[in-house]
Amino acid sequence: MDLWYFILTKNEINLIFGIAEFWYKIDIFTYMNTNLDNKKVEKISKALGDPYRIRIMQAVKEEKDWLQCQAIKEMFNLAQSTISHHLSQLVDAELLHAEKDGRHARYKINQEVMGDYVSYLSDFRDK
């Protein structure tokens, strides 16, 4: 069995590691962006395109755990059906987790989807 030995210069080693790092970064970028396809990004962006929905997201973010629907309703001077519509849009875009608590609903931010969306947007920054 023949073994081949290579003697590499420091520059050649740096070049090899540089190429490996480049491909590693591409793999990470591809992984991060496969979590959100274009339709998903569009849906999330539309859901966040309303000022009331942004305020709802901020209110839910301020809560340590789940925020009751009744608490959200009390924050705004809107009809219950309008609040339900806004919450439905946020849940439909998977920005919020919804959970029934008896006759009431409560909401929490979906950290995974929000993180993927923020990562997606951060790719547009100049580096």
C-alpha cells in the first residue's frame, strides 16, 4: 500500500482553509434560507404590514409567557372581530402560537419563525 505525503506551504494551507470556510458559509446561508420560501416571506411581510399587528406583536413580546386575547382586546379601541382578524393573520403567518385556554385564547411569539425571518432580512444588509 502506497502512502502519498504532501508538503504544503503556509499559503496553500490558508487557501484550502479559506475555500472550506467559504463553502461552509454558503451551506449555512442555504440552510438558513431554506426555512423560509418566498411565499412564506411574503405572508409574514404582509402580516407585519399593518400597524395594529406590529403593536400586537410588541405587546405579546413584552409578556413573559402567553398573552391572553382579552388583554390584547383591552389595549386597542377595536371591535372583537377586528382583533380576531389581526390575530388570525399573525397566526396564519406562523408568527404567533395560539392556544385555547377554555373559552379563551392566548398567544405567544413563534421564536423559530421570527428568528428565520430576521435572519432572512439580515442577509440584505451590506457586509
